[in-house]
Amino acid sequence: MKKQLLLVITVVLFAIFLAACGSDDNSASEEGENNKETKNTEDTADAAETSITVSDIYGEQTFEEVPERIVVLEWVYAEDLLALGIQPVGMADMEGYHSWINIEPALGEDVEDVGTRQEPNLEAIHALDPDVIITASSRHEGILDSLKDIAPTLAYNAYPEEGAGTQYEEMESTFKEIAKLVQKEEEADQILSDLSQAYTDIESEISDAGVENKQFVLSQAYSSENSPVIRLFKDNAMATEIMTEIGLENAYQSDGFQVYGFDETSVEALQTVQDAHFFYIVQEDDNIFSNQLAGNPAWEDLAFVKEDRTYQLPGDTWTFGGPLSAEVFANQIKEALVQAK
């Protein structure tokens, strides 16, 4: 009897021991799973924390690290990078950039040319092994898939449709997105803040110089088939908004929206704005005002011509750029007005 009782007790104790061991194993296993899940969660959180999500006109894209090798196919985006202290590895139409863009810092000598803005060279872009390509949707929508085969591609539109904001607003928002991409958001905020202060200072200088008439008309003019073509900038143009930022008022108003921000008119359209200051951009070898329109009463009899309120801006004046070009342009306008006093 004692032997049977002892056997029963032994079996029970052994069963308890096995149960305890099983419990320990399960606990260890559960702890391991929990640790694994915690680590996965932390890894996911770390990745989310270090990844960069930016928007272009097609939506959001996420980058796992800051792109270092950047190819740009439109000048304004190269300018945005330069403002943030970053040189692209490749850019389209560098010759044209050097002819039109007058900002500091300059484009680096080792930046590779990747063809024209109209027809970028895909092989040249591919050879640069970029981390990202930044382009203009209006130019390169047709080759967007080919560009994305090379590298992630961001596309922006510098010319918003009616009701989608002004060119100036678009310039600022795209500049900030590019700054986010390269993790230079604080620098971008500072650059835009400095630009705002520059506008304030320029407005004060114009007022201090005694310029009372603040109305302006901005024109870009050229000849086509030996006939003068006059562009007059509307309120949605970036250049116009820069001029209003320095305290001036656009005298040219017309019906209808123009996505590029200007109407193409004739000299007769200037009759309604002749009390304003007339700023014009022409090329030295194609100055329609001193060539085709010289001696033409429709031009010569305008009040701003008679009263010497016309101001020729440099032929390479860039009215479609980023924040650095904006400050250059604002200073050009100020210098023209102040020197005329």
C-alpha cells in the first residue's frame, strides 16, 4: 500500500514538474515573440522617422534617405538647390542657364549637361546614376515613365491653372518641398524670410528716393516676322507679384486668365496704362522700341515715353525663377526707379 501511495505521489510530482517546465518554455517563447514584435515596431518607427515624404503634382513619394545625386531638368529647380547649398550632378540646358540666370552661388563646373530642357538626354541622365530627378510636368509628362525607370522622379508645375494659386505661391511651395527632400527646411524658411525682409527694405528705398507714382507696367518684347510683339504681364505672373511685394501697383488689367501670366498685345494696348512707369525687357539686338516703333506716334505719343518713364531692364532679366532670382529682379526694378529720380 505504501509503495502504491509513493508511486502515486511520484507521478503527481513529475506531472507538476513537467507542467512547470512547459509553462517556463511557453513564457520564454511568448517573451521572445514579444521582444521580436517590439523590435519590429521600433524598426518600423525608426524607418518612419528617418524616411522623407514629399509631394509633387502627382501626389506623395517617400525616400528612405536624403538623395545626394540629383538631376534637374528645369532651371528654377537647379536654382532652388543652389539656394540651399546643393549642387546638382546633372542639369538640362546649362548654356541657357548661364545666359539667363544671374544668381549666387553659381552652378558648379563639374555639373554635367544632360541635353536640352525640351529634349533631355535619357542616356546621359542614366549614366549619372541619380538618386532623384526633378523636372517640370509641363515639359516632360510624355517621358515621365522613362525618367522613373532611371530614378524616382518629382514633377512640378510652375504655371498653375486658374484658381490653383499664383506663380509666386507655387514657387514658394515647390521650394519648400525640395528643401524637405534634402532636409534643409530651416534653411528654406530663412531664405524666404530674408527675401521678405529684402522686399521691405527695397520698398523703403523706393519711397525714400521720392518715387510717388507707384503704378507700373511690365513688358517683355521682341520681333516676330519683323513685327513688334509686346507681352504685358498680368497679376498672376511671378514677376508682377514681386513688384507688388516692393510696394508697386500693376496698372495693366485685362480680361481672361493666362497661365503663363502675360498677354501678347500690340502698342495700341499701352494707351490705357500710359500714366504708369513702363519697364521692358528686350534683347540688345532686338529692341523693338528703338527699332520698329521709333518715330511711330502710337509709341512716341505715350505719356511715359514723353515724360521719360520708360526703363529698359537687362536682356537676361529672369522673371520665372526661384527666391534668389526674385531678389535680383526686385533690386533691378528698384535701381531703375531710384536712378531715374
